[in-house]
Amino acid sequence: MNLQIEKLRATISEAIELGQNGKIRAGKQALKSIYQEIKNDPFVLWENSFVSQLGKSIIMMIHWDLIDEEEENIGLAHLAYLYISKAIEKEESLQPETDSCELFRLRKDRIIVMKSFDDFFVDSLQDFYFSDNKADNLDSHNQQRKIVLARIPFMQFSDIYKIEQDYPNLRDDEFLLDLANYIEHEQEFTDENLKEAFLLHKILFKHTFEKLKKKELIY
């Protein structure tokens, strides 16, 4: 492990610990350093086990209003989603040696991203969900947006569903239990919804990765 990565990992750990202890001012200083690192190289931790913690630190950046511009915050939400999804993909590839505790943490973090910043993902999802049927007027655009927004809870629930395979009562996590009850109460959830949600996760991951690789993601 080179010195740059070691230093970045230490800074991420510091930022998360400061955040957990409510030390926002000091935490923001650490987050600014992390932000500069990913501005220079967003793939710096791509193959590193700390990529999920990098995603977690980005969630803090958005919650703490580190960046003022909405477009950049939308990009940061996509980055957090991408990094956490990468960690989930890597952990799942370790079958049958997966760490169910780690997957619980990762999936909960991804749910938090999709729940906290759901509106940030609508345009990306709409781009490929209606790729063959682009809206030609404002009413159609708004209707498509409404349809896509209704799919995001299914994407959240798909991670809850996966967690339930290891932890039937979601480890008594109040956030997850409340969210699961809310989604099930508000909308009927079918096997087809579940399949679609898994597919949307795959497509959103690929879509975001390609934009980042082409330097088209603004953050």
C-alpha cells in the first residue's frame, strides 16, 4: 500500500470518527482533504477495501453542506452510491466466504444514500428507464419523473430484502424496520418489482461508472 493511500485511509477514518463524535468543524477539514483527493483521482481507492468508507465520508460531505452547488452534490451522491455498490459487488463475489455483518453495513449505507438523496437520482434513472421514449413535452417529462421516483423505494427495498436473507428481523435496526414498514404500507411490492429493482441497481452502477470514467460526472 503506497503512502498516498495510507494517508487517505487515515483521513477517512478520522473524518468518520469526528462525525460520530459530533465534531463537525474538524470533520469538515478532514472531508475537504478527502474531496481534493477524489477530485484529483476518483478511482484512487477503487480496488481498495476502504472504498465503502470513502462512500460513507461522501454521505457526510452532502449532509454537512461541504459543497454549495446542487449539481455537484448530485454528483457526490452518485459517487457515494458507486463506491458503496462497488464494495457490495466485491463482498458478494467472495461467495461462500461473504461477511454477512459487512454486507449489512454496506447495504444499509446504500439504502441511506438512496433514501436521503432520492431526488438526486431521478434524472439518471429517467435517462435510461425511458431511453426509447424520451418525453417531448413538460407534462410527459413530469409524468416520467413521477414513475421513476416511485421506483426508488423498490431499489431501497431490494437491499432490505437481501439483508433479510441473513437477518430476518433486520437486526432490530429501527431505521430499516421503519423504512420497510413504510414502503410495504405505501406500495404493493411484487416479485417483478424486486427483479426490476435489482436490474436498476446494475444499470445505475454501470451508468455512473461510465460517466465517471469519461469525466462527465460533475462533483
